[in-house]
Amino acid sequence: MSRFAGTLEKQYGIPTVSLSNENIVSFGIGAHFKYSTGMPLRFVGVPYPFTGIQKEMLQSYLEGKDRVSGKPLMQAIVDCLTKPLTAEEKKSGNPAEAAGEPRYLPADTEDNLQRLFKDRGWTDFNPIILPTEERVAAMLKGTSHKPNELIKKESGTFGTNRPFTVEKIAIIAVMAGAKPEYFPVILALSSQVPYMDSTTSNACMVLINGPIRKQIKMNSGEGALGPTAEANSVIGRAMTLIHSIIQGYQEGVSGFSSLSSPLRYNNVTIAENEESLPEGWKPVHVQMGYKPEDSVLSMFSGWNFVNCSGSVVEHYAPQLLMRDFTRVLAATGAATILMDPSVAKLLKNTQGFQTKEALSEWLSKNAEVPAGVYWANSIVSGMMGPLGKQGLEPYSGWQKVSSDTLIKHLPNPRNIHTIVVGGETASVWFITDFMTGKGVSIDAWK
Amino acid sequence: MIRRLLLLNVLLAAAALILSGVVPLQAQRDPAASRGKLITVLNPAVTEKLAVRVPLTPRLATLEGKTIYIVDMNYEGMEGTPVLGEVQRWFAKNMPGVKTILKLKGGSYVADDPALWKEIATNKGNGVILGVAG
């Protein structure tokens, strides 16, 4: 919204006022103004929600007060377009830079430093390992990269300019409790900021493939999705700290997730059980074009993480239940299934899926959802609805059918992924709407 | 008597020596006591760079006789947001001298629509009300 208002003001010289609920307003006149647009855009704060409510309620919104100025809402809109600019709104050019963060914090006691780190929003509210110089130096031995090497500049939410170095990530790795041998993984993870955020309850998932899984003792077997291994646990925690410290995500300041997600506690940090893949089923990183001997980190993001609940049964093939369960996904056209090796072997040996790709093809052809249910999801209607209105298929066609018409909502099999993970004590699986791009090399950060 | 005093002194000295050794040893092993030590640590925080300041466009003296575009961001992606229709009706009723044009932005709420911005400028739109997002 700020981007479009900025274009109208700056490029076309048209006074603009933006109407939004308080979270967007607070971000637009706060962090986004200071670090991204540089424009003190004028906003009017309206209540939420905007849709699905009665006309009388909408009229009461207009008769209510602007959440920014406290004036009657419509008067505030008129004022934003007519009140002369303040001195602050006329400012241009480079602002005086505030002093940068010092390399060291003032010496203090352990208790006070633990409190300081929590107060500054640098923790997940569990105690951290204090990053002394000796510990950070030891962490830096886990990579050949220089401490002052710049990893990325545009790391803030919406790509604001928050440059960070290898040393900053070493500090965070220490805080999370990492061993130096985890450090290349955490560096690769840091290269992926900014991580996806939303006012809705999205989350990320971190998948590690290749030899490093074994080298750092990640658990890809029994209990792999639970708190059962130091490496899985600590790397997931490092991501949480990178999100808040490097990206600068602070709830209510630079991010506004109404419920957030419990998956964010460890960012579903897992490794694929490559050793237990059925013959012909390739690890995820090899499917992406990497060599088996490459170590690769893949970042997934999505909303739904649905448990199959029980084991596979004799009288209903696993792919049928997976197909059925796709109906509750966010319907972004993507799906990722996490399955125990026993399920993968069943799918291959009893159902004839010789490859992961074959399963993706089958699901793409067979997964269906009523059109009305598909469009009822605001993620879908917000992103795919406009594409349909522009005539893009299949969305355009799906808008024309009746709400109970079944549509094949996973049209591209390449957006359906399978991760084999688990210890073969039960034939269980999860289906998610998580999507991913191409993984990144961990070896490049050794 | 002197021997007794000497013995007492020796005992006291021995006790002092024992105690002087014992107390620091306890302090080293006691986490509560070690928390009182000052520790220097590295700072994890990064410095966020401030954006170059850009001034706003001068405002209108009045809205009377002006054309104001009300642009729907297409937040839910389907048919626009009814609240902006209510804004348009409010102008018609309370400020009839203001010409309002309601437009639905193309693409999703995050997609840019340069053609619409150009259209507004070409058609001499004097101001824009942009909404809504949540």
C-alpha cells in the first residue's frame, strides 16, 4: 500500500491518503517510513474487518473515528488531502544517520545480560548462551568466510536495509547453542532472510539434505519432527533468532500476526532420511538438480500442517487419503508431504509409484476440491482471484463454474513435493501446503 | 601461657588460611556467585539504514470541484471492498461538489498497477483515496 501511495505522490504529484487497519498504518508511518519509503505518507486508520459485514456496520465505520488522528473518519480523509504539509513532511535528502550499533555491549553480569537480551527482543524468551569473544571466535572456526564478510543488505521485512556480516551470524549461532560444525548450515539459513511473514498464521520449514546431515548428527529417523536432536533443535532456534535480530521482526512493530503459528517455535527444522528412500526415489536436493554429495538447505513456507492421525490401513490406499486431505490446504497450488519411509515403501511396492514425481503426477490429476471451497480461502482469492479476472487459466475457468463443481486445485505436479523422514515405527505422514523454491548450497558456507 | 597464645595464633592462622582458600573455591563453583562477575559480550544487533527522505506532494486547497479517485486495492481479490463504496456514497451525500471515481486496482493487492496510476494522472485526478488493506 505504501509503495502505491508513494508512486502516486512522488511520480505523479497526486496527494494520496491510504485507508487501512491499524497494523498497516503503524508499519507505514513507523518502520516502513523510516527504513524503506522515506515518505511520511498520510494514513487513516479504519476498523477491521472490511468484508463479510453488514452495510450498517460499514456505515458505523465511516461515522466512527480515525484510529490515527482521533478525528471523525471522513473528516480525517478530507484533511489528509487538504491540510498543508508540515515541515517534517517537506523534508528531503539523506537523513542524519544515527550512531551504529557498537561491536561490544557494556560489561555486565550474566543475569543482567540475559535480561537485556530479552528486553531488546534478541531471544525466543529462553535463556541464551552469552556470546563472549572466545565463544564467537570458536564459532567462526566453523567457516572459511571472514568475520567481516557482508552476507546481505536487504534483510529487513519488505527488504529494508539491514546489512549483516558473518560475525553477526556467529554471535547468533553462539546464542542459540550451536556447535561450530553447524555454522555453515546457519550461514546458509541466514542468506535466506527476509523470511516470509503474514498477519495470517504462516510458518517456515527448513529441510537439510546431503552429507552434512550425518556429519552434524541431525535426526532424520525416529522422532525426527520432535525435540530429539541437538542439531535440529539448535538450527531451528537460530532461525528464530535471525528472524528477530537480523530481519528485525518484532510483533506489533514490524510484524502483525494475529495468532502466529506454533510451528515457528522450531521452524520445522528437519533432515531427509535419504538412506531409507525406496530405490528410484530421489532426495529433494537431487530433484532440484544438486548432486547427492552436495549439502543443501531448502526453505519452505506455508500455512497448513495436517497430521494423517493413524497408520496406513489395508482397505484405503495412502495416496487416496493424501488426495482427500488436500482439500483443507490453503490451496496455493502447492503441497508438500512428509512421509515415513514405511509409507514411501508402501507407495512404491504396493501402489506402483516408482518415483516421487509419479506420486506428484497422480495427486495433481486426482486431487479435487469444490470451487466454492477453493475460493473461500482468502489466500487464494487475494492472490489467484485477480489472475482469474485477467483471464489467466485455470483460475478464470474456476471462477465461472458453480460453487459445487469439483476443480483440480493442484494443477502443476512440480509444485507437489515429497520429503521422506522418520523411523519406520508407524506408517504415518503429514500433508502441508508448504511451497519451496530452489535450495541453497551449504557447502558454499563451509 | 605464651605457648598457649602461640598455639591459638597458629590455630587461628591455620583457620584463616583454610577459610581464605575455601571461600574463593566456593565462589568459583557457585553459579549464583559467578553471576556477579562482569562479562563482556559481542552485540548481535545490526544497524538499520535510514531511507532517503522524500517530501509529500503539496495538498489541495479544497476538494470542491476536484476529481478524487477512490482506488480499491483488491485486498480479497474478488469484487472489491464494500467499505470504499460507502466512502463514495458519503461524498455524494455530504460533499456533492467533489467528483469521485471508484476504481478496482488490477492484480492482487501486492501487485503494482502502473497503467491505473497513469490513467489517474492522464485524467487529471486531483487526489487519491487508496484502500483498504489489513
